[in-house]
Amino acid sequence: TVGAVALDGDGRLAAATSTGGFNNKPAGRVGDTPVIGAGTYARNGVCAVSCTGQGEVFMRRVAAYDVVARMSYAGQTLRQATDALVLDMLSSHRIGAGLVAVDAAGNVAMPFNTLGMARGWIAADGRLRVATHKD
Amino acid sequence: MPSPVIAIHGGCGTLAADLQSAADWAETRAHLAAALRAAWRILAAGGAALDAVEAAVVVLEDSPHFNAGHGAALTEDAVHELDASIMDGATMAAGAVCTVRTIRNPVRAARAVMERSDCVLLAGAAADAFAQAHGLACVGNGYFTTERRVQALAALKARAARGTIALASEAERHG
């Protein structure tokens, strides 16, 4: 699964996700990626989210929307909302999970509970960074 | 107004070093950087976040190192069924496709669904036909296949035949 989130100079937020699913998946099986609110979500003024991991759990938890809701209604920061989701995915569902998210102020969160997550970002300083493990 | 930002992922999991050669890892990182640059060119020129996320995902779909587009996992029937979505936070508009088999860049089809249909999600052969009707690049299903995925599927099926699939690692299961 691959995904991207962006904040532009006019303050607009967007998210996109694309996937092949998983190895040996049943024919017709669909995970969270194409389900708006589960694997992908964006709302101006709050944040944009793109998820990766075992899709069935993200669907049941409406995970991407959950991050937006935690920030909108519970006043959580991007970091608090995304950490809560990913760490809970591990403790409650024992599944590998990760996501990238950016909020309206340009803060970036990229939590994951697996050994690694291929990821990259360019923030306000314009510096390009990529990583694969907890490096 | 805030400074532009782009962030991407190429999937999470074991990413065990021994699953890929050093050259593969170097190319994986290079393709991540290429995706960021594709998005940043748009943002730095005052472009929209929506265009930036689509551009970044297209680069990753075209890379053999990620489970999307070229390089995607195989189903139990040894074919590719791909899913993608996109959402514009400014308008709450969204588009998605699922279980498509012939669209070279599924994220572009997701955007076409968002902008050129009344739907949010189109599925299967109808989504493939919609993409073709809207002039998107279409390919044979084999375009998405890589040797690594063929071997991964064979390994998992061999485990199933031996009755040891429960011992399969996360990397074997999900790729």
C-alpha cells in the first residue's frame, strides 16, 4: 500500500492511497484503501490521513475519520490522535498498522507499530527526507 | 498562510532487510524521494494539495518496490485486483475504485470518479471500463506482476499445501 497527504500554500488538505491488497488475498476482497473514512480522509482546517496495514480492522474502526474526529471533537493534537490509533491497533487488534497525516498547521505524524514503514516528507524547511525503519 | 507540506508512505511491515538486496533498498529510497519531488514541484509552484498527492502516488504506483500498481500483490487466483482513493479536504469531494484489473494508475481513476462521475466508489470491470472511457492509460493485468510477488504467492501456497500457513510471517502474508 502507498499513500500521500499534503497541505498546500492556500491551506488546502488532501489525501490519496493505492494498494494491491495482500499476498494470496481472496478474489473480490476489498480492504480499507478505497473506503473513504477508513483508509483515506481529508478535511480542511483539521488534517489529511492515509493508512496502511490490515484493512479489515481499519474499516471496522473507520480509522482515518477517527483521527479527524479525535482532533475535531476531543481537541486532541495530530500526534495524540494518530498515536492513539496506531498503538491501539497493536494492543487491541494485534495487527501491523501505520499512517501518514498532516494537519492544518503543517505538523506531520507518521506513526507505525511494525519493524518499519517506508516513508518520506518535505516540510516547511523544504528539506527532503526518506526513511524505512525507525531510523 | 501555512508553508506547504507533503508526506508519503510505501507501506508498513517487517521490511526485513534480507527480503531485498542493498540495491533494491537504495532504489526503494530513491523512488520515495522521486515521489516527494513530484509533489513538491506542484506545491512549490503554488499548486493544489490534491494534485500533489495524486502525483506522489502515481510515482509510487509505477515503482516495482511498493504494493500498488506495478509491483502489487497477487490474489489467490494469481491475478491483480487493485484499490485506490483520493479526497479533497477543501470540498470534501472524494473518489475511489476497487478490484480493478487494467488501470495502470488506479489513483488517477479514483480522481476521475471524483471529478467526472456522481459516484464516490466504482468497482470491478465497470470501473475498468469507466477509466478506459475517460482516456486513462490501461494495461494488461500482467503489467502489474513482478517476480518477487510470484515467488511470494508460490511460497504461501506451498505453506498452505504443507499445512504450515499459520507459521507464515507478516511479510509472507501481506508482502
